[in-house]
Amino acid sequence: MKSEYYSVQQHTSVINGEGRSQIMEVKIKDGKGHKKVTFKNAKGKTLGTDSQNLSVNEIEDIMSKKFVPGLFETCLTNCKNSMIGGRKSAVRSSKRRTRRRKN
């Protein structure tokens, strides 16, 4: 069994007349692995990115060339939330509102 693995999948779709690419990557090297999802617009600007570590079971299944259902589900939801604004921007905007009220 080889100790390195790299895979990239790119899906392009047109939403509201604009092209958007969804890039999913898996990297495994020396028994450690990462999965990453990136959304880019038609001009190549990155709209959102999320990366997570692979579990030991996921690494074993990928290296033995088995299908792993739902591998990118958490990355996709986190990435889409960050594109929409997500939790962090909601917290920042609520802090701004409270600051304005105090003045």
C-alpha cells in the first residue's frame, strides 16, 4: 500500500447566470490526511473554503479504494455557511449593534 494519495474533483455549475466551481480535494501523506472544499466564482476568486482532518477510518477506506458516503458533507455545510455570512459575521454584527446603542 502506498503512503501518499491525492485526489481533486471539480464541478462547475451556473447559478443565476454566473458560473461557480466547487473543488473538493483529499490529501493523504504519511498516515495523515486532509479534506478540503473550495468554492470559486467564474473569475477564479475564492468565495469560501473549509478544510478538515480525515479520521483513521476514512483514511483506511480511501487507501483501500472504497467509497466513503458523506465524506465532504461537513466541509460543504461549513463552506456554504461562511459564504452566506455564517456565525462569525452574525456575532460581529450583533457586537456592532450593541456598541452603537451604548453611545
